[in-house]
Amino acid sequence: MKLRLEQISRAFDGFHALDGVSLQVEGIHSLVLVGPSGGGKSTLLRILAGLETPDSGILEINGERLGNDEPSLLKHRRKVGVVFQSFNLFPHLSALENITLPLTVVQKKDAESAQQLAQGLLERFELAGHAEKKPAALSGGQRQRVAIARALATQPSLLILDEPTSALDPSMTAEVLDTIELLRQQGRDFILATHEMNFARRVADRIALVCGGKIAEVADPASFFETPKSDAARAFLARFTPNQTATTRLSAARSPDKNGFPQ
Ligand SMILES: Nc1ncnc2c1ncn2[C@@H]1O[C@H](COP(=O)(O)OP(=O)(O)OP(=O)(O)O)[C@@H](O)[C@H]1O
Ligand SMILES: [Mg+2]
């Protein structure tokens, strides 16, 4: 993927959630956003997904500049697959129907080829036995895998995942992380935000630290975790110890101190 963000800002009621974010990456498959709670990761992901518009700044994805008008945003959204932490699936539809819906409605595929494609995806994510189940009858991990399968069904050029495991308990987290690792091995382009540092390190081609509405550091994972350059990165990483569990890290990251860093 190729990304160019120039001075992206977004305020909510006068509060600068993003305050001049600039970033340029090229020739990578995965960009992972990390940082303290409230730092601006989700806001940035929503803007990258075309679900929200910046107040100012320039955003280019794979050489195409994203416009702020509704038709451009709609066109962009069709090229992007999105997985957020919880609200993903339609509760009244089966796993299979959740995947076929965007294919028949958005892509106007006929029912039979949509079914075939969806079945293939369910098999690939080891969900074939769950095709007829509604989301309430699936485990959290299975639900997120269906959501990822659905996001991939339309063959998006970019997948955006916002804390895809944060609503899951640790035993279900592993299977979703494995699924995302599989995407990486397949060379798919994705941008994701996570509080799981071990996972970030494993799947990132590039890490960006988002805090205080800015990107404080962009680096390859080894440099970021072993030789962070910025004070912000050092302060952020100092909050983690190798033996902390994902759950501890998550709750730690959820209650920032007065400087915006996890306690
Ligand atoms: N729709 C909104 N209305 C008002 N404030 C918002 C809105 N969306 C985000 N914010 C604020 O912008 C800041 C950045 O929020 P954002 O959700 O992007 O952070 P984050 O880095 O994703 O945090 P977390 O790690 O907790 O998910 C926060 O202070 C948040 O309260
Ligand atoms: Mg968030």
C-alpha cells in the first residue's frame, strides 16, 4: 500500500482528536497504529475508511486523493473492508447471509455466485460448519472471523481493523489474531489499531504511534520496540512489561493518566 497523509486534523466540539497528522508509507502491507487510549487511532481509521471526513488536510491512498464529498466517500468505502470491535454483523442474518449481503446488494452478484464465494470464505476461516448460525449462536471469536470474512468478500484493496480483538476474552483472541496473521501471509494490505503489543510486533510492517492527536513516531517494529526514538514512544512502551497479559495491558491502556499515557 501507499499512503500519504498531510496535516490531517479533526476536532469534536473544539477538542482536537487529530491535530495535524502527517504520514507517508510505501511498499508495505501492514500498518499498525498503537498508542494511549484517546490518542486518535479510531478517528484516524474512520477517516481512512471514508466513514468520517477531516476538517483539513490531504489524504492519498494508493496514489488517489480522497475527496470529502459523499459520492467520493461512497466510492472509497466500496474499496475498503472494515472490521470494528463489535457492531459488525447483522443479528437477524446467518453467518452465510451476512457475507453474501454485500455481494448481492453492493456488488450486484447473483445469489448463486455470492453463495459460492461466501462458502469458500467460510471454509477458509474454518467456519464452514457454522454457516447457518445467527451471530448470537456464534462465539465472539467466530463472530469476528465471520466479520473479517465479510470484509474480505468484496475483495477490498485495503482492510481496516479497529481493535478487532478487544471485545474478546483471551481464548478467543488467539484465533482472531491467527486469522489476521494469515491475511498478512497472503500479502493483503491492512491498517489496524491494537493495544496488543506482541501482536503489533508480529504483524506490522510499520508501526505508527498515535498520541495526543499526532503521530509521534513511525518505525519498523524492531526499531520501535527496541530503540524507540521519541520521548512519547519511550514513555508509552515503559508502561508495558513482557509478562503482562493482554487483558492487563488493555485495561492499563484504557485509563490514561493526565498526560494521556496509560497508567
Ligand atoms: N464522535 C466524537 N465526538 C466527540 N469526541 C470524539 C468523537 N470521536 C472521538 N472523540 C474524541 O477524540 C479523541 C480520540 O478518540 P479516538 O477514539 O480516536 O481514540 P483512540 O486512540 O481510538 O482510543 P482507544 O485506544 O481508547 O480506542 C478522544 O478524546 C475522544 O473522546
Ligand atoms: Mg479506538
